[in-house]
Amino acid sequence: MLPEICLALAMVGITAYAVLGSADFGAGFWDLTAGGARRGGRVRGMVQHAMSPVWEANHVWLIFVLVVVWTAFPVAFGSIFSTLSIPLFLAALGIIFRGAAFALRGQAGTIREARVLGALFASSSVLIPFCLGAAIGGIASGRVPVGNATGDVWSSWLNPTSVLIGVLGVVTGAHLAAVFLAADSRRAGQEDLVHAFRTRALGSGVLAGALALAGLLVVRSDARALFDGLTSGAGLACVLVSGAAGVGTLVLVARGRHEPARFVAAVSVAAIVAGWAFAQRPYLLPPELTLDEAAAPDATLAAVLAGLGIGAVILVPSLWLLYRLVLRGVLDQRFEPLDQRFTTLDKDERR
């Protein structure tokens, strides 16, 4: 029972990071594709406006998952981080550079500095979800054997299933971000950006759905055990819930109901994460290591749960209050296009 509880908590953390962290990464994708400094200034300004209160807090879920897996399932943790060292290192590097660039961009002294920092922020926002998705694909497709660096360090994450999940991670994050940013734009009274992000949300949502459907054919040929798990039993139920929630999100966005669309979009992502867990059970590292075999001794698991319980007394109310204040607009700052503060400087430089 203890291993199942620890795994359930880890999956909660993965789900939270897949929703909140992915939305942050997706915002970086729209920053990357916004256009030139002037044309994309309003889009980038809204990204800065929406992310500023929460971007650091969202990484709490990644730390939570790492701590749970490291202590509760040490054999699986060592196997994953040794075989998948390259994509996980790239993702960690991207998180560092992305955070630094986002924090410093608002303090840039010239438009040139802002462009360099913005490019670093945006490109890292695409690299991170792709690498994390590719790592998940390596695990789900059975390419991470038990042991220290016993799997191939390249083919474990550069394979059809991993590339598919990596691309889906980027597109899904972009979709979540567009849904969230449309709601944030309405709260900020920027109706032109509401329309812009609504269009992005609809387009990226359709693309994500098409990729998911086409991806089933890829998974069927490359990772048959995973395909069978996703098309039967609880795995299939989760896939159907995810698909229905995805369609529901598009309907809500099209009707301009952006606040409820946030939560329905989150359900879509949560359902597919749960489907992954159900599809590969009873294995933690298919097809070798089961959950019970991977679990630490009961005393360790009990200590982990006790520590998490104590930490939750502080963490959960704090995060709940933060997200509640954000959704109510209490923490909103005045919206400003990101290039606006450099306009006068640019004119002076041209003279």
C-alpha cells in the first residue's frame, strides 16, 4: 500500500507540473513566435504580465517529484537519471538559462539586450518540454533498463515514441498557455490580445489533437505494450476523458468562456498523465522493474510520507493562496508592451 501511495503522490506532482509548468513553457513558445520587437511587443508584454507572479512557484512541483522518486524509488531514479542523462541535463540547463533570462529581461538597459535575453528565454521554453517529454517517452517505451547507465544514452530518448511525446509536450504547453493567456488578457482589459490568444488556443488545440491521434499509430509500431495499455481498461478510459476535455476546452474558448476553459484544459492533461500510469502498470520501468520491486523499505516510505505531510501543512495553503490571488487579479501589475520602455531610447539612438 505504501508504494502505491508514494507513486500516486509522484503522479500528482507530475500532473501539476505538466499543467502549470507546461503553461509557462508554452508562454515562452508564443514569445518565440510573436514576431519582431514592435509587432510582438504586446504579446510579449502579456507573457511577462501573466507569468511574473507564479513562474518560480510552478517549479516547486518538479522538486516535489524529484524528492519523492529519489527517496521512495531509488533504483528507478538511478536508472532513469543515468540512462536519460543527456535529455535531463539539457532540460536542467534550459531551466537555469530560462529563469535567468526571464528575470533579467525586464531589467535590460537596451532593446538589444532585451532581444538576446528574450531569445534565450523563448528557445529554452521549447527545449525543456521537448527533452522532458522525450525522457518520458524513453521510460514508457521500455528503453530504460534497470541499472546504472545500462541503457543507450542516445536511442533511449531519440526514438519515435520519445520524439512524439516531446513534440506533444511543446504543442500541449503552447495550447495551455494560449488558453490561460486569453483569460489573463481579458482580465487586463486587452481585447485585441484576447482575440489573438483565442486564435492561438484554437489552432494549437486542433494541432495537439491531430498529433495525439496520429501518434497512436507511432506508438503502436514502436511501443506495442504502451499502445495496448492506452487502448484498453483504465488507460483507454483516461484517453477518452482527455479527448472529451480537449474538445470541451475548444468549445469553451470559441465561446469566449476562458476562465472555465482553464480548468477543463487542465483536466485534459491530467487524464493523459493518469493514462500513462495505468498503461504501464504494474511496471515502474517496463518491462523489468515493477512498482513493488522498485520501492524502498517500508520504513523509508513511511518517513517520506510523514515528511510530505508536514511539508504540505505549509506548502499547500501557500500555493492555494498564491493561485487564488493570481486568478482574482490581486497580484496583477499594470500591463505594458515589452518594447514600450525602449521606444524613447531607440529614437535617441537613431538621432
